[in-house]
Amino acid sequence: MKTDLTTKFGIEYPIYGFTPSEHVAAAISRAGGLGVLGCVRFNDPEELDAVLTWMDENTDGKPYGVDIVMPAKIPTEGSQVDLDSMIPPEHRAFVDRTLADLGVPPLGDDAESASGVLGWLHSVARSHVDVALKHRPALIANALGSPPRDVIDQAHAHGVPVAALAGAVDHAKRHVANGVDVVIAQGYEAGGHTGEIASMVLVPEIVDALGDSAAVLAAGGIGSGRQVAAALALGASGVWMGSYWLTTAEYKLGSASGDGPSSVQRALLGATSADTVRSRIYSGKPARLLKTKWTDAWSRPEAPDPLPMPLQNILVSEAHQRMSAAENPDVVAMPVGQIVGRMNEIRPVAEVMVELVEGFDQAVARLGSL
Ligand SMILES: Cc1cc2nc3c(=O)[nH]c(=O)nc-3n(C[C@H](O)[C@H](O)[C@H](O)COP(=O)(O)O)c2cc1C
């Protein structure tokens, strides 16, 4: 399973794992892939610094990457107080009413209310890059556009290649023109922010359009070795997976008790590939989420239009916290892709990696025998 990029990064398998959990990211790197830590949730650069120190110490010297979010269309900047004041009272009333209707209790007296994700503001994402470059990332990836030219130059000055997600050929070409080294062709079926073109169409389209100018990773809907083989057959140099790691044993984010599967994981385990929806209610930009009573409520005619980034997430952040504390799998807010239909048990990352590699070998053998 050697490709141009496995050699470049010094990894065993062409499997790149995006995850917001440092425990999962480190396990992916230790298992021979490249774990990529999502930084968007870190509003405090010191917390990110501590987590990356932990990554440095827990990856057995293997490479890992970081992922930031710098949207090409820059969201409204402002302090937490400024941004809070931009949220219309009718939106807040809708959220309160919906949570009451869904039976989600208020936070306990001792709980501090979450402030919302600010990592997609350029000011905060720049702090992520500054902190990351004090550690040893092998890759900096960016969602929602090319990072600004000076950020690409900053990474290159440290010898760190830059990747960017693309949902269309035009985006991919723009990334390369801006100096991006690796394009992640991410199809419609993917979890999180996603475009409108399916992976089966998008990956070869981007591979052909870019030729030798940049390596391409395939993302969206991958959760088996057969799909890894298919992605390489389509011309990709590897796969970039996000959803599949959410049901690994190492994923503990959003788990109130810490023991056994969290309510989110239980919801994911029970979902089929038809149980996702692409909606702006998580961040203000279209993102694929698990379909639940919460997403259903926002699709009713009386629901308000979601607010632009970053206001929508600030609006719903306490709601997310309340749903997480309520531990009801029917009412959760979680980005996930259509591959959720294959996510049927909680397993350690290392076991998932072995299965991906074995499945790849079997697929290649089968094709060879045809
Ligand atoms: C829970 C979750 C959060 C995500 N957050 C980000 C993010 O912050 N930055 C990013 O580049 N991609 C993010 N993504 C997208 C992944 O990087 C990846 O492209 C996608 O999950 C691939 O498709 P898949 O979900 O079918 O594996 C997220 C995906 C999920 C499931």
C-alpha cells in the first residue's frame, strides 16, 4: 500500500484520519496511518498547546497532522460579547422552545455554559497555526477553502506541507494555484461541511484536473478496505476518513460518564446510511449531520433560517451541551456521513486499521483474479 504520499509522510498505510479527539488521532498514527487532529474546537490556544504536547509524547515518534478551519468567505469577527449581541431573540426563543418540547433539561447549576466554536474565525485559526508549528505536525490541513497565502508560506517555511478540502474541481484548482500541496477531494456523502458532488464522480474528476500538480486524497463515505481500494483505483494517493473514527473505543468526546458508549455513539451505532441530513444548523454552512429529533425540528416550516457562521454555532452551543448532558440518543447534534450505516460496533482504532488493510488486500486479490 505504498503511494507517493506514504513515502513523503513516512507512514505505513495511505490512511489519513481526521478526528477532533487527540486520543483517536494518536492511535491512528501509532497504527500506521496519519492521525490528523481537528483544532476548530480549541477556543483557547494554551489548551491546544497542551494537547499537542500530549500528541508529541503519545505517538511513538510517528507523524501526525493538524486541521484548521479558515473559510475562504471570512465569517464575521468579534469578541464573544459582540457576537452574542448579534443573535436575534426569536432564534434564541426557538431553541429554548425546541429543547423544552424535546424534553432536554437545563444545565445543572454548577455547569458552565459553552461559548460556541470560535475556531473558524481567522483570528483564532491563525493562533492554531502558530501553536501547531511549535510542535511537529507533518501536515496542516484546512477546511472550507485554501488558507491565506501567508499561512501557506508560514507552514512551508517550517517544512510542513499544506492540504485543503475540495468539494468541486474549481476549488481544487484554486487550492493548487494558491500553493496547496495536497487536495482532499471530499464528496457529498461525507460527514461535516460538504459539497454537492458524490465521491465516485468527484475523485477522478479532481485527479484528472490536477495531473501531477498535487496529490489527491479521497474523502467521503469510506469505512472499509474495499472502499480504500476503490479510492486508489480512482487515482487517489490515499483516503481521508472522518466519520468512521467516531465509533472507536478511543473516542470519548461528548461522553458525560466516560464509561461505555456515549449517547452520541449509541445514536450512531443504531443509524442507517439514510439517517443523515445536510443542513446549516450546526455551523451556519451546509454540513452533513446525524438525522435526529433535533434536526427534524429545524426542518419544520416554523423554524427560523439558520444564522451565518459563526453565529449559528454560538446560538446552539448551549443546546449541544444540554443534549450531551441529557444522554438521550434520539436527541443529539452530531456531524456524520452516510458511512454511519456501517458503523455498527465500538472497536479500538488498531482493530479498525487491521480490518481496513485486510479488506484492501482482499479487494485487490479479487480484482486481480477477474
Ligand atoms: C464530526 C466531524 C467533524 C468534522 N470537522 C471537520 C473539521 O473541523 N475540519 C475539517 O477539515 N473537516 C472536518 N470534518 C470532515 C472530515 O475532515 C472528512 O473530510 C470527512 O469526515 C470525510 O468523510 P466521511 O465522514 O465520510 O469519512 C468533520 C467530519 C466529522 C464527521
